[in-house]
Amino acid sequence: MPALTRTNRLLFVAGLTALILAAAGPAHAEKGFGGTDGQSNQDANAGKDGTLSVTAGGIVFDRSKNGTGNSAGALTSVTSWTPPPCWYAPKYTPEQLRKYLEPTWEAGSTGYEWDAKQRDRYVNGHPYKDFNKDKTGKGYFWDSFVNKDFPPGWDSCDEEIFWVDQGDPPPANIENAVTPKVLAELAYAEIRVPSTKVTLAPAEATKVNLPTWSWLDAAEFKPVSVTASVPVLGIQATATAEPVSLRIEPGTKDAVTYPDSGVCDINNGRIGEPYAKGKANQTPPCGVKYLRSSGDGTYPLQATITWKIEWTGSGGAGGDLPDGTFGATQDVVVQEIQAVNR
């Protein structure tokens, strides 16, 4: 039987994992790194204080300060940068790797050539002797893990399982091996921010040439954050998203925005300003004026929040990550002002 390549093995594992998850349903729970079965698993646990931690291959995500609700969504980077689609993290002790590989070799499903190469690498001392059992408690075997959404590049982590001594950094030539910076990037992918559906006044339907006030509930738009950590390495990083501006796109060229740029800066936690009685003749600090009726239809108003992303991590590390955006579209009815004949 032909030997499996590293990529084929990843494809096989991904497909098998999907089948297992589908069959198991919502009750499915897995152990993650440090489990006695040495599997690549995931475990979700809610503490008494509501803190939710998810373990995936040694990485724990604390989402207790994240955005919540059915309308919350993930950020899209304003640049071409994207969070890592796959990464490397501690996965096996020497005994766990033995329990993982030996049954695979005995089954013969991966082909004699591949099995022989693996035995040579992990048993015969090229470079690891007897699964590094003499180093038990002094380090871990690292392997690749994949973003569960399988984004482009998810299969690019094709390095063989490798050993890292406790306290040593991962090899410099291996991209996306977990460090505080990589953890921050992975935490970025887990950030969820509130919906951007704006409140409008008038609410039910606006009128042609009538300034329409737009605002968002400032109480919902506070900084949110996710912390990613690797307990066995003692490293962590927190990515924090803070809203900085709201962009209004009316959904038609027959409209003007307030301000002219359509970008409403966030001041003192306020996003726009709620309409109040007596302000009918004032220009809204954030809003839109439609110049033409929507007829029997509606205009698709798009509201998009830009979030500034900063991170801090172990050892005083930190910095900025690309800004992210999240938007929503809502239908707006625009009617002609009806004249009254006397």
C-alpha cells in the first residue's frame, strides 16, 4: 500500500474528525493535551463563575470577556493579514506518542514505507531513541493543529512531530509554533464583537430630505478580549479589541451622510447620539439623509464598526495587530413627504 504523505495524513485525520464530531453531536467531549489516550482533542468547561475555557491541543482560550449573543460575530482584518490557519503546540508525552503511533504501525494502513520511516525517526534514534522515554517530564513532542473552520492554508503545517525540551523555545525555522505572539494571533481569531445594527430616528420609516439620526447602544460597545495560554509552557497572550469608529453606507448614491465621510468617530464610549425631542432642526453628529424615496422597496444601509486590536503577553511582550471590522446590513424605508391639500 502506498505510503501516506504528511498532507494526506492531515486530510485523513480532518475527515475522520469531522465524521466523529457529526456522530457524537453536542454531547461530544474530548480530552486535549495531557489526556491519557494521547489524542488530539478538544474540551469545553464552564466554571462556577461562568468562565469558559476551551482546550485544543494544549492551548486554552478564555472567552469570559468576549462579546456574546446570537448576533455577535468575528472580525475581518482590514489588511490581507489573517490569523494562523494552523499551528504547532505541545501534544504528546513520550508514552502518549508511543500509544498513538504503535497501533497505527501495527494496523498497516499507512503503508510499510511510511511505518518504517516513522519507526526509524521515533524508535531507532534518527533522531529520537525509544520515543525519548529517557526525557519523560523534561519536554514534549509537538505536532500541528488546525483551525476547526479549515480556512485556506489549514494544511500548510506539514512538519513531522518534533521534540522540544522544557524551557527551550520551539525551533526558529518552524512557522506558527506557539509563542506569545502566535497565541495573540490565535486569540484574535476567537474574538467576537456585538452586532452593528444601528438605531434610527425616525424608526419605522424616514422621509426624503429629512436627516435621520443613527446611533448604537454605547453600553454594548466596550472593549472585549480573549486570552490564549499554554499551561504546560507557562505562556499566555491576551488580544483586546476596542471600538474606534462607525461607518455608515446608505445603500444608495441618492443620499448624504453625517459627517460627509460617513465615518462617525467614537467619543467617550458614545457611538453617534440618540435623537431627543427638540432636535428635529439640528444636524445629527452621525446619520444619513436620503434624497430619493425607496419606492416599494428599501435601501440596504450598512453599518460597520472598526475595532483597534492590541495584545499583551508573557515576558512583557505586546503590540498591535491589524484593525478588524464587523458590519451588518438593515433595510431602510424612505418615503416621500406627503403634501396636505386644503
